[in-house]
Amino acid sequence: MAMASTLLSSRPFSARPSAPPPHSRRLALALPPRPATLSAPAATHHPRKCGRLQPLHAASCCGNPAAAAGAAAGAGANGWPLLAWYLMALDKNPVVTKAITSAVLTLAGDIICQLVIDKAPELDLKRTFVFTFLGLVLVGPTLHVWYLYLSKLVTISGASGAIARLVLDQFIFSPIFIGVFMSLLVTLEGRPSVVVPKLKQEWLSSVSANWQLWIPFQFLNFYFVPQKLQVLAANFVALAWNVILSFKAHKEIVTK
């Protein structure tokens, strides 16, 4: 500290800045002017805003239409709390959610069939329970697995892919599934002896009715709807189909 104060006191203070030496002036004139630094803050003035724009641009150009449609469905559900809750349940527990949905629709379909078509004086609760039970443990989980497998089996996009899925769904899966459903329904109702006569009488007409109802809808379903929402979309038509299926499954067997 003593040496520093001695050096400072021995050098006189001058208010005039010392002129640079001649060679430094020539060097300064030879160097190009520095670029303006005003453009740098402009690029980094809003780091958060720039960070948001880039992912949105990438998402709009993504090659996964199902993911984009699913995100759009989630965004559109902001004004519909029930739909938003259902889509969240589909993401977290897809099998359970689809099973419960199918159970509700089979329950409603059988009740409508009994009261409106059969005009029953009172509900057959055992029939309704068995029909609903199959919707819960068979229809919902099976359709979930089948649609998931179908989307992986047929990877063609566009109308060709929709037609390929439609052919496999309606001409291979549906005839088998209708036969299995009717057989289990009659067996669980305590009538295993009429399984074969029931299939002989009602299976072909049920498959034909299935084609008339489902082929136009399933083409649109496979073409436009993301795989995650295909069972949900099918369930809207399934209410009408459950009414038809309940009527066919419980129709009296005509003995020849």
C-alpha cells in the first residue's frame, strides 16, 4: 500500500488525454470498421418466444397424422370437460376405458331392444346382465387389441390403407367375432344346447346386417379417425348395432 501511494503521488495528474502515437493512428485507419452490435440483441431479445415458435413449426410438419389429430382433439376438448376427461382416461387406461364404454353401450342397447323392439312388459335382468358383461370383458378389450394390431399390420396410408383395414375387419374378424359373441351369450344364459341351432339360424343374417351398417362407417373410421379414438367413434354406431345384435341373439329359434 505504501509503494502504491508513492507511485501515485510521484506522477502528476493531467486532465488532457495523451495523444496516441503516429503508428497507432495508421493502424486504426487500416483496420476495417467494427460491425454494429445492435443486431445481436434483436436476435436474442425474446429467447422464450423464439423457443416456443420452433417446436410449433416442427409439430405442424410432423409426419404422424394420428399424433397431430390426437393433439388437435385434446386441444378442442378444452371447452368440453367430459370429453377432455374421457380422452385423458383413454391415454392413461385405454383397455379399461374402452371396456367400460362398451359395457355402457351394450347395456343401453339391450334395454332399448327389450323395451322398444320386443316390447317386453318388464326387463329381463339376467339377459341384460349377461349382455352387458360380455360388452365389458369381451367386446371392449377385444376391439382395442384388434384395432391396435390392425393399425400395425396395415401401414399403408390414405384410401388404400383404409380399404385394406376394412376388408380385414369386415370379412375376416367380424364374422368370427359375431359367432363367438353369440355362442358365449347363449351359453352364459344357460342355453348351451341351442348354440348350434342359433348360429345356423341367425349367424349369416347377423353378418349381413353387420356389413350393411359397418362397412360405410368403418371406411370413414379407418380413413379419418386416429387409432386411439377408433373404438370411441365405433361406439356411437355400436349402440344401434347392439340393439340389432340383442334382437338377433334372443330371437326364438324356429324348428323345422
